[in-house]
Amino acid sequence: DQAAIAIENARLYGMAQQELLERRRAEQALQKANEGLERKVAGRTHALLEANQRLETLKEIDRSILAARSMGEIANAGLTRLRSLVKCEHADLVLFDMARGEGRLLASEGSPDFGFEVGRVISLDDYGPIEDLQASAVRRVDDLSALPTLTPLRKQLLDAGILSFLTVPLVADGELIGEINLDSSRRAAFDLDAELLGREVGYQLAVALR
């Protein structure tokens, strides 16, 4: 009868609507999955490009070191490329004379130079304790203004607008021969990637300068 037909049509209509709803949900889930996959692919592609750039930079440093005719040229070759990768305002390389307790600025790259002239000799005490550097540890300060005490050298950096820095030891044959300093006007400017890059370039320079 007509009542039974109406009921059956309503049931079929309800089933069709439910099927349509489930299909829409499946399509939305698939779309989200595709978007997530695209993001992962884009992230991996970006990471691969960065890794390739990093490898090429390290090769460039090797070539520049081989072509350099002086220790200063070797240091500048490494600092220029390292600073471009890490994106900081200033970088310098200091060689240590442990017997005299002094550090000599071998090379400085970027602006400002804080009044540090290449060849300037500074007491190692001004660089802070070097036991961590002797242990091949990277020294990172995320907010220079938050330190309770400052050496004259660090105060000079702070006065020049530097808020964070990264110091990488130069170790050759187990001996600490100097350090690389990367300086930024931004707080917490250096992350783990910057530390790893600093270590890689530092190793290259330490071997070349030994």
C-alpha cells in the first residue's frame, strides 16, 4: 500500500543521505591526509636543500682554505661562509697563546666590528673560563643582558647591541688553539643547527691553522 511505499522510500532516502554523509567524511579525511603528506614532502625537500647547501658550503671552505696564502685568509674564508649560513651580524676568530694567557684576533667578518681590530691582543681572562672550551664544549649565551656579571669584553659586546653569541672551540690534535665567535643582536639567535655548523667549520679551520 501507499503507506508502506512511503516508509520504504523514507528508509531508502535516509540510507542515501547517510551514505552521502559518509562519503563526504571520507573525502575530507583523504584531503587532510593528502595535505599532511604534501607538508611532509615539502619539509623533507626543504631539509634536503639545506643539507645540500651546507655540504656545498663546507666544500667551498675546503677549496678556499687550500687556495689561501696566509692564516688570515684561511680564517676569513671560513668565517664569511659560516656567517652567511648562520645569519649573524658578526663573526671573528681568535688564536690562543696559552703560555702567555693571551688571545689574538686573527680575523673579523661582518658589521659592526665593536672596535675590535685584527691583531688585537686580549687577556684570556676576558673571554671567561676556558675549561669548557678545553673540553671541546660549545659555549652559547642566549641573553647577554641577563648575565649577573660581565667581563670587560662581554660588556663591550652588550654596549654595541649584541644580545646573544655562540663560541666554538678550535681544537687540533686534542689541543685548544683558539675559538670562533658568532654574535647577534637578537636574543637566542643560535640553535642546535648553528652549533653543528660551527663545529664542522671549526674543525676545518683548526686543522688548517694548526
